[in-house]
Amino acid sequence: MLKGHLLNPHIINNLKYIQSVTSNWKILLLSAVWTIIIKLVVPFNIFANGIQRPFFYLSLLIVCFLILYTIFRRVDSYKINEKEFHENKSYNWLAITAFLSCAGTWSIYWFIFYPGLISWDFYVQWHEMSGNIPFNDWHPVFHTLMIWLVTRVWYSPGMVSIMQIICMSLMVGMTVMRLKRIDVPMLVIWIVIAFYAFFPLNGFYAISLWKDIPYSIALFWLTIVLFDVVFKGENSLEKGHVVMSLMISLLFVAMMRHNGIAPAFGTLFILFMIYRKQTRSLLLVFFTLLTFIMFFKGPIFWLLNVDMKEKNILNAHIIIQHIGAILNAGVHISEDEKNFLLKVMPLRQWKNAYQPLNCMPLIFGKAKDGNRYLNIEFLKYQDNFRKLLFVWAKLVIKNPVVIIRYYLKSTELLWRINVPYRTFVIADEDLMEEHLYTGYKPSKRLIERTGNMGRHLITFINNQNLGWFLHRGALYFWISVFFLTLTILRHKQFIILVIATPMILQAASVATFPLVQNTRFMFPIILTTPLFVSLFFASKLNRQHLLTNS
């Protein structure tokens, strides 16, 4: 009787689960010990160069991989049945192979361009988190605090790029594991791994210190979570680990970039519409997300004394572009409107600095004396900002054709593949690590101070004949749309579009606020494209595996 009782499948599952937890605690303990040894044996402040840097990087990669792998596996795969237990075990090798392939390849970029490709945004955020200047929500404070948190391990921008490499590699591992579960052919999976690992754009962006990169990773993660929601059946949103994964991924999407609010809450809205039987779980996610955002942007902002005075300038970017387009078109405006717009910026600048593909000349253009044309101090006052909104609304309503022409041109980043060649933007090429500690001063461009391998990589990604393939986001948007359409036609499963919701909403965000033609805004779409292509080749996309809850 006792033997039969012990052989009960539920007890076997519980024992395996307990064994798995115990094993992970051992891994975490080993990781902590390894970290302490590194800290004691090799002081952190000597990793500027020499053989200690690769030793430290390799050690830290092992530690962070073990810790993060444990976290993601616990969130992602407990409460599994007997069959899934053995399947997960057989798929782990594929995930680990994908992780190591990506982490290893992108590590080469890290060594070549150590400590990473520093952007002006990151430069400002570094000085904010270091206490040199006040916090400002021009760049999301949440991301700035994440930089602060990561650099508690090692006070270097290199630590931030290391974490990006690890998280991106984890997402790739999680993706190929899921592709294998729906019987995507191994040839396709190996092509997917090769694309992630060796496509040069991924290597450059894995070490680019821009808020757009963690945002892209978060959107990638959200797409993976939605994959689980769709493929795990009717009750997927009643499972705690799925709800937790959904909640955290939505939180990072909403907080890493200001425009992330739309994809986060837009995704939730779609889930509410389709999975109506799981309304309670979705309401929990919604109110948790909303509460966190309100708490963070209320009491936390107050505690950090976040400067919100320039928030109006950030919100006015697209408004200023619209007005610039209207004035550049020679539209007649009233004296009252003209006098007000003169207080914001000289009329000549409104007309001459306007570029449909780039908002920077209007927002940051400077006169010969070094002062910006845009009257920032004037727009900081709410009454003036509200007046600008009123003038903008009147002009847009009167001139819809001008605005339509503006969007047809400015949204080329999203839809047009064949465009005059544009150089790939590699962060801010004259920024160096020393500027984070001593302040900015004009320096050599990246291509002039890197080694031969770095120059070859920069030259290659800027190849004029291959630019449409190497860094044109519109190509990958249309590839995603094409294969999603084919997949739906082949399997007749519209529910697959749920997985593509974050990508679609990101594309809508790019189309609504087309401020500059920079590939980084399309990187979330590029990252998820291999997943959408692979779905077409899956053999388990039938009604048995795609159960909706509507």
C-alpha cells in the first residue's frame, strides 16, 4: 500500500519539483560564493584593461546566467505535469545552446567596443544616478534606477551592457525552446539561432547603452509570455506563473520608455477582449500595473525630487513638428497665432528648420550665440503649453492634408524599404567612458579610436548596398506581417495575432510619433521577427493546441 501510494504520479511530480527547487538553491548558493571570491581576489577598480577584464567578464557571465536562469525557470515552468517534465528537460539543451551562442558572439562586440556604445541619453542618466545632476523624467527615471541597481555589482557602464547581453540571450533561449515545443523544424530553429547570434545589428545593439535596448528586450519578453498564453490552453491565465510573467513583462514595457504605456495597456485591452473568462486574473494584472505606475510617478518621484519642469518640452515634440510642417507649407495663420508662435520660436526657424524625417533641428536647433531657438522657459509654464495645444489643434483641424503628407513622409522608417541610404546611428560616437566621470569633451569618433576589427564591423554595417538588410527596420516589419498572414491562412487561427499584439502596437507607436529615422525604434520589431517567421513552419498550430477562452 505504501509503495503504491509513493508511486502516485502527483507525489512523484511534487518530489521532482522539490528536487528542482533544492538544486536551484544550490546553484544560487554557488553563484553567491563565486561572486564573493571574485570580489575578494580581484578588486573591481582594476578592470579598466588587461587580462583581468575577460576573467571578470567570464566569471560574471556565469554568475548572472545561473541566477537569472534560475529566476526565469521558476517563473516560467513550475506546476508542470509528468510529460512536460521530461519534455522541458529535453528542450533545455536547445535553450542553453541558443543562450551561449548569442552571449558568446555578442561578448566579442563587448570586448571590441568596451565598455559599450555610449549614447548621450545614457550620459545624462549616468550623471543623474551618480547624483551629479537632479533626476529628470526626460529619460525614464525607472530605467535610470535600473542602471543604478545594475552598477551596484560593478560601477561601470560595462556592467549595463553585460546585463543587456545576458537578458537578450535569455530571451532567445526562451524563444527557441517554445519553437521546439510546437514542432518547428530543427533547421528553422538553427537558422533562428544563427540570425540572433550573428546578425551584426543584434551585436551592436546588445552593447548599445540606450533605453531603447532594455525596452526592446521587455517587449520581446512580453511577446514570449503571450506565446505561452495562447499555447497553454483555456486556463493559462489562471496559472500563477503565467500571470506573474505577464505582470512583470508589462511593467517593464510600460516603464522603460514613455511610449511603452500604449503597448502595455493596449496588450491588456486585447487580452480583456479575447479572454473574457479570465477577467479576474486580467483585472489583477491591470490594477497592479496601474498602482505601481501611480506609486512610482507619485511618492517615488517626490522622494527622488524628480524635475518635471521640462516634461512639457518632451510632450511638445510631435506638436512642434506638426506646426513646423504647416508653416513650412506656407499656410496663412492669424496675427494672434503668429504672435504666440513667435514667443515659442522665431518664425524663420519654424519654417527653415523643419524636416519631416527629423525633429531635432526644431527642438534642439541653436543660434550662433549657442542659445536654442526653442523657448524652453516659456513652454515650462502650463498656461503657455495649453495655449500651444490650442493653437496646434486649430491648425491641424484646418490643414489635414498637410498633416497627412507629413505622416506619409515621416513614417518611412516603418513602411519604406527602398530609401536613399542613411548611415547606421551607433549611439554617440565621440562619447567615451571617461566622459562619465570627468564630463564631456570633444573626442575622436568611435571608428577612429577602435581597433581593426571594430573598424571592419562599423564599415560592414554601413555598407551602402546592404543597408536595407542590415539596419532597415521596415524590411523586418513587412516580413513579420507577411509570415503572420501566411500562418493565419495556413492554419486558420486568428488567435495567433494575440502573440503579435506588442509588435503591432509598437509599430502603431512609431507611426504616431515619427520623430527621427533611427533603427533603435524598430529594434523591438526586428527582435520578434524570427518568432513570427517560425510560426509558419510549426506543425502544432491546430485547434487542439490553440484553445481560446472567449
